[in-house]
Amino acid sequence: MARFRYVAIDDHGQRLVGMAEADNLDMLESRLQTRSLTMIRAKPVHQRRRLTLRRKITRRELINFCFQMEQMIHAGVGLLEGLRDYADAQDPCHFRDVVSGIADKIESGQTFSGSLQDFPEVFSPLHVSLVEAGERSGELGQVLAHLTESLKWQDELISQTKKALRYPAFVAVVVLVAVTFLMMYVVPQITTFIVSMEGELPWHTRLLIAVSHGFVNYWYLIFGIPVAVFVFGRLLIHHHAKARYWFDGFKLRLWVIGPVLEKIMLARFAHYFALLYNAGMPVLDCIAMCEGVVGNAYVKKALAKAREDVANGQSISQSLEDTGLFPSLVLRLIKMGERTGDLGQALDNVNYFYRRDVDEAVAKMQEMIEPALNILIGLIIGWVMLSVLGPVYDMIGKMKF
């Protein structure tokens, strides 16, 4: 089945541009007529054009799509009609073509989840599984509502994290530029004067002169080696599973940042575990699907081990406890849910616990990083001032008037 880009008009004379799949132009024209559209012209989409469809869809577009579809379903609008209306209401863009393609596949007999699966660059396997569970249970509207809230929470978390790191990143750049300027221009200007003084220079002044000498003569190594190490490390982590596992474990042990990252990953796990379980998916499938959303090979391996333990008959709470990742309060909530038979509510409580914990952890991280950077700036400036002015004061103190 070929893909066509078409131009058509509706009953009100409004011009519409979109994309659709059909065996030929006659089939395309018939499909457009069923939507009360009159085709003006159409042409096949070549492979070069198709490659442009792999642009990344923003999270805001997905949030809007899920929200609109959930509203239409609750209002009694048919799924296919809702998709067509949504696509027609959008300006010409990549996501509009994606939604039109989903509608075409549903019209040709595919399920909604199966149609989403044909666009893996837009919809993750987790989203497809949630929609599939909603189709099976007949609660597609509710699943889309939960998915909308999930995407909103992710978007808020990412925005909050970026906001927390924006100031430290700016300060770090300023510090780097300032130190480079001091070491390569200011300090060399006064080094001759300092060295000409009689007496032995203090150790911190000798260190400053040595650092300045290194910046002036080996600046290409000072700046080039970190870049080379970063590029090599990225390639190594990307292509070697053991390196990725070691690095992901190392990130969780970093001071201040490590615990926050761990909470964010476990918050994702708890959130999607609750979402999938409440949508009607089996526990083992829920854990398997959540292994891919944590974004950390170390945590993923621990969850895979927990899934194996559950498959071998061990309780969920005990399996998660054996990972060593979850706090006692979370394990107690899950254990209580298993005993009462209300695991869904227990997972919702765990999700609520982690969302609050992550919000507080990100706020505390921001509160700690800013003073730490200010102290770092003060120490650097104090070191330079002490190393430069210290010998001068010593020389003045030895003068006899």
C-alpha cells in the first residue's frame, strides 16, 4: 500500500492538506469521499520524503493528542471520526500526517493499538500496551486520561529538573570562563613581579603560578582531553553493555545527584506499574514493560531479577525488597496491598509517595547546588587573591622605614 500526500476541499470549501495510504489514486479518492472531501490532487510520497517523518514528536503534542482523544471518546464520538476530526483541525505538520496514517490503518481493519505500533518513533511500546489494555477492558477513555496525566507529570518533572540545573550550568560556564581568563591573562601579567620578590614564595602562590603555566602552555590538552574522554565514554557506553551497566550504577552513587536520579527512576517505575496494573495487565507483564522506562541499566537488571523471582512464586514485595532499591515504606504499602487483595490501590499510594518524594528531592538538590557553586566561586577568587597579594603583604611587612 502506497502513501500519498493529497490536497482536498471539504463541503465548506476549506482547503485541506494531508497524507493517507491507499493502493492507488482511485482508492484514495474514494476514501476521501467517505469523509466528505473532494480530492484536488495527490502524489505518492517518495522514500526521501518518508525519511522526514522520523522527526521527534514533542511531549506537548502527545499530551494534547491523548487529551483530545479522551474527551472525544467520553463525548460519544467514534474513534475513527475523532482521529479524522483531530487531524483536520491541525495545521499541516508531521504529527498531523501521523494521526492521518493511524486513521487510515484503523479504516483498513487494524486496531487502535496496532495502528500506534506502526509508528514506534512516536508511540513507545509502553503507550501501545496501555492502549491495548484499554481496548481489551473497554476503558480506553480512562486509560487515555491516565496516560495524559502521566505525560503531564513527566513534562513537569523534566521542566522542573531543567530549571533546577539551568542556574548551576550557567554559573559553571561563568566560573570556567573566569578561571581561564585569570590563568591565561591576569596571572601571567603579575607572575614576573611576584617571582622577583625576595624570599621563598608560599605553596599556594607556587601552585597558582604552576596552574597558570599549564593553562598558557597546555590549554589544548586541558580543554581537549575532557572533550575526548566525554566522546569516547559516550561511544563506549552506547556500544558496550557492561560499560553502560557500570556507568549507570556509578551515577546512582554520586553525591547529591545519585539519590535524586534513583528516586526519579523508581518514580517512573511505580507510576507506570500502577498505570499498567490498573489497566488490567498481568503483574509479570507490568514489571517487564516498566523495565524499559527507568532508563538505567543497573535498575533494569535489578527489576528483571525481581520479575524472575515473582515468576518463581515469590511475593512482589519480597522480590522488590531483594533488589535493595526500594525504601521500607514503599515495601510495606505493597505488602499490605498483597494481603488485602487491593494491590491496585497500594500501587497508587506508592505512586503518590514517589511523586511527592521526587518533587521534594529536586527542590532540595537545587537548594544545595546553588550555595555550593557560590562557595566554589568564592574559594577560587580567594585563592587567587591570597596567592597574589600574600607575597606583596609579606614584602611590605619586611620593609624598614
